[in-house]
Amino acid sequence: MSSKEHKIGEIIAEHHRREGPLLPILHDVQEEFGCVDTESEAIIAKGLNLSRADVHGVVSFYHDYSPTADPRPVVQICRAEACKARGVEQIIDAAKAAAGERVAIKTVYCLGLCSAGPAARVGDDLHIRLDNQSVSKLIENA
Amino acid sequence: MTIIKISDDALARAGGADALASAFEKKGFEVHRTSSWGMHWLEPLVEINGIGWGPVTLSRVDEIADGGADDICVGPIAAHPFITGQTRLTFARAGKTRPLSLEDYEASGGWSGLTRARQIGAERIVEEVTASGLRGRGGAGFPTGIKWKTVLGAPGPKKYIVCNADEGDSGTFADRMAMEGDPFALIEGMAIAGEAVGADQGYIYLRSEYPDAIRKLNAALKLCADIIAPFKCEVRVGAGAYVCGEETSLLNSLEGKRGEVRAKPPLPALEGFLGRPTVVNNVLSLAAVPHILMQGGAASYAERGMGRSKGTMPIQLAGNIKHGGLYEVAFGITLGELVNDIGGGTASGRPVKAVQVGGPLGAYIHPDQFDIPFDYEAFTAADALIGHAGVTVFDDTADMGEMAHFAMEFCSAESCGKCTPCRIGAVRGQEIIERIRSGGRKRDGVEMTPQIHNAPKNEGRSAAEEIGLLTDLCETMKFGSLCALGGFTPYPVMSALRNWPEDFVGDPAAIANALDAAK
Ligand SMILES: Cc1cc2nc3c(=O)[nH]c(=O)nc-3n(C[C@H](O)[C@H](O)[C@H](O)COP(=O)(O)O)c2cc1C
Ligand code: SF4
Ligand code: FES
């Protein structure tokens, strides 16, 4: 048994008694490996007695699961309406310049900080009232 | 010893509240991390003996400790006009209590709704919720009492209470603030719903974009497990799909499936989670219930509001607004009062150009229409949407053509894919808007060749003809979509086009004519 199989087996064992265990399992796998790849899909399918197509269908539906791991730090920037109204589009160029190839910039639609945007998230840390300077600094420290 | 209150709400923390709290602790003060008052332009807000300072930066800590920093002092917080104008029922504890303190919760009337609910029994709970006039705060405005009655009457040994905490609409954060600031109130509301319909299991489907709310609700559920027993409740984290806020999509997601929307009937009330009778309610609907179930609560709730919109609505002032934050008030207040009087106009100081109410599926409202009262029926009559009551303000630098395009882009990114008008229409919609903005569509070289004999050999479509096409597409989306994602995206698009034609083409009169012709 590969170590991946072993770890995913543990995750499945932790959740399989829940009603609707698949999403909690996928969250833990994504967290552990940075992705839910086809190998993981197959292991999960076997563990829950589902088809691989079933599991792949679910994985590919949701924005939070990725098929391959990206080792780069991620900065999520909100580009929904309220942050647009507060000028997020004007700081995207600066953000991209600061990120270069080193940091992955991802778009997210709303972090619930809409009265104080532009807003961003790095891990579980949230940031508000961003401008060109603060967004660049944030990305450099990511 | 002086107690200093600093919120531990996600927005305050994002503004630096944690560092402020440790700075005051280092100076020897006792710091209480409370919920947020909801005056977001002042966060992080520091409160000492009822007096507030905000927004506070680390460099001002010493002055505030000495009672100085007058330039950022706002005086007694409870007497601030932004607070005195509100009627806080669901957010009665906002700014006052520590979210995870059972002691604070009980001292402020916590669990009295549940205690009373257990005494009066299922039928009377449902009657009181019906009498309160409470309508679902998630968007559709369906009477909560009637929903509960259906689930109560549904046969089956196992029923569920599902809290919709997917709050995906841009411009909304009241669910987040309720969950982070008063988690026990939501849990109490769910336990009461359980008593009402005979369910002993609850799930809170919480979006993954809210890490603080996830952490706090999990902690709160642990702390109060014995109090709500035999009712049990669990947090389930979403996976970044906007459409999972739609209740049937949410149920599929909870079951571990793709978040595709289900056709109704069957209603979730009869065949919901795992095919069993299920109450699906928004956070605010459930969090309003403990107040309603207190002695006389239903009647006092029903006294407020206007027409068939009873009680209070936690309105969220967002976007380019000077005084943004949470404003809970009885229905009936006008949009103009909210944006100009309470919100103080734009944060940038420029004129207000447009307001979007109800999130990404709500129409863009022109300041000419600011006299509309906050009332479900009045909004519907104006082709607008109250939704989850997010009010997003834009100043005159906003490009409404861009916003119309974004509405289609968002729909195509978040469509569940079940129906064609939404899945494909949203992509075609973006293309048409791009063509309108670039003056229409010329025939391409291939179309002009004699071999493509059925392609018209003319100049191509003018911008006006493209508008006809967009109108037609929007009609198809409105009537041919299964849920409101595809069905309501036309509202922001068409309202932007109608109200601000100059943001689409050089000759706005042409749009007016084209819109008339397309009628
Ligand atoms: C695309 C779409 C997204 C929705 N998102 C949410 C949401 O994030 N939160 C919510 O409570 N309701 C949302 N709804 C409404 C729900 O389908 C449902 O009406 C609501 O959860 C019922 O609870 P209520 O009666 O308490 O409002 C959404 C509906 C649609 C069509
Ligand atoms: S309208 Fe869109 S999101 Fe709604 S069911 Fe159809 S495809 Fe899915
Ligand atoms: S729109 Fe950006 S945080 Fe809500």
C-alpha cells in the first residue's frame, strides 16, 4: 500500500459514517496533498464503493478542488461587484506585477468584506482596503 | 479594571484588530473580544466604557489608553446615529457580547426561546412563526411558518434542519456577521426548528470562503451540545460553488454529489436531504426565530414592517459607500434614505451612479428610483430584487457596460450546467455585449465567400440589431432557466442597458429605439 493510499484510507475511515461523506473527504484530501488527482479519485471511489466517474464528476464541479498541485503560495483577490465598486480592477495590474511567476493570484467572488474592499485572502488571513501599495506588499510576503 | 472591547469579527481582524488587542493587553488592560457593532468604516473600533474610537491603528494605542485621540473618537457608540436609527432584533447582541461566551449569551436572554418552544410544542411553534410574518431571508421571501408546517405534516421517521449559510451574493455579509458574532442564536433557531417539525439532526452548509465563521460555529456547537440535545448539529463546508446556495443544489452537495439544481417538485420540505423531509432556511431566517419564540415575540415582530413584509431586515451597505456596514431596520425604509442619509453617499465623495440590490442577480437601480421602499412586493413591481438585502453602491466612474458583461461572465462561471439557456446563453451573452460595445458585427471573410451561400452578404449586424438579439437571449434565459441563476441574470444586464445606454454605445438614442423595437 502506498503512503498516499494509507493516508486517504485514514481520511475515509474518519468520515465514512457521516451522511454524505464525500465532500468532507475531498476537503481533507485537497488539504493534505494540495490537489485531488486521478489516483486519489480512484482510491476514494474504491473506499466509498462509488464509480471513478462519480467521484471525478464531483471533484471537477467545485472550484475548491484542483486536479494538480501548485506549490506556489496562493493569494485570492475578490473581484465581485462590491469590490469592483471599490476599485479592485485598478489594483490588479500591481498585484500581477508583484506576483510574477512566484505567487498564484486567484479570483474569488466575495469574501463577505464588501463594505471595506478591495479584499483578499491568504490562507485563513483576510485583508481589506487594499490599494496598489498594500496589495503588492501582501503578495511579496505571501 | 477598565475593560476594552474590540471585535473579533473577520472584518475587524482583517483591519488589524488582533494586533490592537494584544497591544492593549500589553499595557495591562483586560480586553474583551466582542462581536462587531457593524459600523464597518470605523473598524477596527475600540470601545472603552461605551466610548468608541475608530478606525484605530497601532500608533494610536497610547493616546487612546490616556483618553486622547479626539480626532478618531466617535463618542458614545450606542448613541451614534447609525445605531440609534436601527431596530436590532436579530442583531440585538451585536457589539455587546463575546460570541463564544455562554455566560454572555444566557445573560442576554439566550435559550429562552428554545425553553419556551419546548414547553408549547410543535403546533404552537409553527403557529407563532407563521403569525410573526417571518419570510425567508435567503432571497425568495417564502413564509417560514408555512414551510415548517409542510415539514411538520410530512410523514417520515427522520427529518432534517438544514441551514443555508452559503451567502454567495456579493455585497452581503449579514450571515457571516451573525455566525461569527452570535453563533448560539443561529444554533438556538435551528434547535427550535427541530422542535417544530420533529427533526433531531441539523446541518449548517457553510461556504469555504468564511474561515472565521467555520471555526466559531464548530467551537460554539461543542460548547452547547448538551443544551440543544437531543438535537444534534454539524457544520459542513462548501467547496466554492455559488450555485450551491440554491437550496436543491445545496442538498445535492450535502449528499456528496455535484451541486446541480433539482427540478421542483418534489419540494425539499417533502423530499429533501437523502430524500427525507427537510427544512432549508437561511441563517438570518433561523437566527430571527429565538426572538420570535420569546413571550410576545411573534406579535412584536409582526407589528413592524409594511404590507406583507413583516419584521426587520438586516440590510448590508456595501461597495462604494461612506458609512458601510450592517443596518437592521423594519421594512419600508427607502433606498434613498439608506444610501444617502444613512450611508452618507459614496466613499469616494463622487456622485452615486448606480445601486445594485440583492447581489449579482439583482437589477442595477438608478438614483431616479431611490424612492422605492424596502418591501418584497414593491421591489418585484420595479423589476428589482431584495434578495439577501445587500446594497452595493457605485460612483460615477463605474462602467455599467462592464458590469453588464460581468453579470453574464459570473453566470457562465457559476452555472451548474443543467439547462442550456443558462450554461450557453451566459457565454453568448458576453459575446453579444462585447459586440454591442464595439459597434456591432461585421461579416467575416469566410461568410462572404460564395461557397457559404446561406450567409447573408451584407454589412453584418449593427449595434442596434445586436441589442435586439441580447433582449431576445435575456427573455429566453428568464423563461427557460430552471433556477434564478440563469433566470435572473438578465435583470442586471437589461437594467444596465436601459439606464445607462451611454456606457454601451456612442449613440444612446439608438439603444432606446432598439429596446422599443425589441419589446
Ligand atoms: C443561484 C441561487 C443562489 C442562492 N444562494 C443562496 C444563499 O447563498 N443563501 C441562502 O440562504 N439562499 C440562497 N438562495 C435561495 C435558496 O434557494 C432558498 O430559497 C433559501 O435557502 C430558503 O431559505 P429561506 O426561506 O430561509 O430564505 C439562492 C438561490 C439561487 C437560485
Ligand atoms: S439556471 Fe443555470 S444554475 Fe440554474 S439550474 Fe439551470 S443551468 Fe443550473
Ligand atoms: S464583493 Fe468583495 S468581499 Fe464581497
